[in-house]
Amino acid sequence: MGARQETAAVSMAAGFAWSAGRPAVCTVTHGPGLSNALTGLRSAVRDRLAVVLIVGDIRAEPGWSAQRVDHGQMLGWTEAAVLDCADPAGLAAAVADAFGRAGATRAPVVLNIRAELLAAPAVPQRPADPAPERAPVPEPDDGAVQRAAAALRAARRPLVLAGRGALWAGAGPALRELAERSGALLATTLPAKGLFRGDPFDLGVCGGYSTAVTRDLVAESDLALVVGAGLGGYTTDRDTLLAASRVVHCDLAPRPDARVAVPGDAAATVDRLLAAVRGGEPRRRTGEVAARIATAGDFADGTDAGGLDPRLVLRAVDRALPADRQVVTDVGHFTTFPSQLVGAGAGRYLPALGFAAVGLSVATGIGAALGRAGPTLVVVGTAAR
């Protein structure tokens, strides 16, 4: 499918990669075509989406060529992986390598092909190397797991907070069970929204896009078991919600200042925690707390002569769409509204805001709609009322 602009091409591929669960490819022209694609590419890097971007390189053209530029220097700040292909016999292998790397790393790869190869006679292709595998994930340390379990057992107001790593590891069901055993409430980061959908003790999104009820209940927690989340500024609301001293952080790169740091795979860590936490008091899982959570999405209708309250519209859309919808949101002050009021199943909510670039969601949503059957909702807005 064609795109009107290069960043849109990258965003469409990013949306497809997200919804289809496999690498997607797009192509742009050299020089200014690549420079136009950089915003979408940087966003895909931040959003961990497996895009293969193919571009021709005209470095062999004379120096006065208006579109000649050093692609390597241009791409550096995006932090995308770059494969440079200058061997006519290695074209097929380079393409296979780009797709393999993108899939193994869940990140964009730029295949930079010397333009002169495309006009040269075809030559026999050498065999491609075996596709790279995802790097092995370290097993969690038993001592760290036992310290995490002890902290969870001792907590009076525990919270289980899951991120994208828990979603990718398929740890959602085990985390629900762990929260039930430990009497903990549940919450997710924005990219993992929907992981605990339907649970009466699910607070929804933790961080800058939280409801007031969620913020209060997170703040009241005396321990947060954080699994597969990087604890960036959005999730901690610039460190105003979760003090490191109250965090048990289970992640590939846990915060060193956490109360307990458990490096390792999310699913393996949760399984070991389940074995160490056998169950106890309901703690926070009471009817009163469930009723409090049920009011989290309440708001006073702000409809006036100027127009409808956008929250009212989004709530109506949420109720009208079937359960198998997928949702793509743009970035802006309005992002709070869909984050709080529009639901989606696990892995079906994509906030296209990795680089906080306004305007990527429509192209991302088009790609997402091509990658998975079912309705796709794209939410675009301007500012909060």
C-alpha cells in the first residue's frame, strides 16, 4: 500500500507489525525521502515495533548530487539498527538478515542498499545465514525471588503492576493469580493496557494517564510488585507515584535502587513467586475497594454550547464497539481520555507516542487494521477541555 509521506509509510508498517505480530516492511527513497521517515522510525524504535525499512544509498553519485547524503550519520540518532549492503551476491541474505533481526529484537532495522546494485546484472545469491534467535533471557536468581516473595507476603496494601514485558511473556494469567493470593490490586503501564481487563480489582493504567481513583490507590500501596515494566516517567508520573523504596522490580534491567531487584524473565519470575506465595488474607480485595474502583471512570458531563464532552463521546464509542476491537491513540493532552475510558483486550491497545510526535496514529491505525481482523479505532484529538 502506498503512503503520501515517508513517516506515514514507516508508521503504517509499525502498525502492521504490532497487530500482526511479525516484522513488516516499507521502502522510501534516498536522501530527503529517508530524512522524512526519521520521525516515524524513531517512534517505532521507542515503541519496540519490528519494522524493516529499505532505502537506496546513492553515495556513489557525484558530490554535487542534490540528494546525496550520509545515511549513517542521518540514522544515528534514531538508534535503529542499520545493515549496509554493498555486495550484489548478498542482497537476498541481507534482506533475510534484516527481517530476522527485526523479529528477534522487536525493533526496527534499516536495510541500506547501495543504489548501483539495483541497476547491475543479477548474480547468484549466496545462502543466507541462519535467522538470529532472540537473546536468551536469564533465569531469575532464587535469592532475589525469595526476597521479593517475603516483601509481598509482608505487605498490607500490595499492588501488582505489569508492563509490556509481562504482556509479551504471557504472564497475565499468572499475575492475576498471584494478585489474588497476595490480596493485591492490579494495574498496568499504558502499553500493557487491557492485560487485566474485566478483573474487578484492575485499576487500569498507572501513571500520568491514571484516573484520580487509581492515583489514590497506587499512592496508598505500601508495596508495588512491578513486572516487565521499565518504570519510566509516564508510569511513575515523574517519580511522584512510586517511590523506589516501595518497589519490588522484576525486569530484564531492574532499577538498582528498588527495594528488591529481580533481573530475569517475567514469566519465570512470576511462576517462582507463585510457588513462594501460597495465599493469605484478602487484604485490599474487599467489596468496598471494588466499589471504589468501579467509580474510577465517572465524570461530570462537560457538554455545553461549544460541543459535546469528548469523554462522553468516547464512552459511547467504547460501549458500541465489539470486544475484539483494537485501539490506536495519538499523543496530546487528550490522550488521557481514551487511556481512561476506552477498553481493549491484552495486546490490543497501541499508544503511538514513543517519540511523542503528534500525528502518527492515523497511518499507524491503517497498518494495524491491515494486520489483524476486527474493527480498529484510532483516537486523535487536540487538547483537554
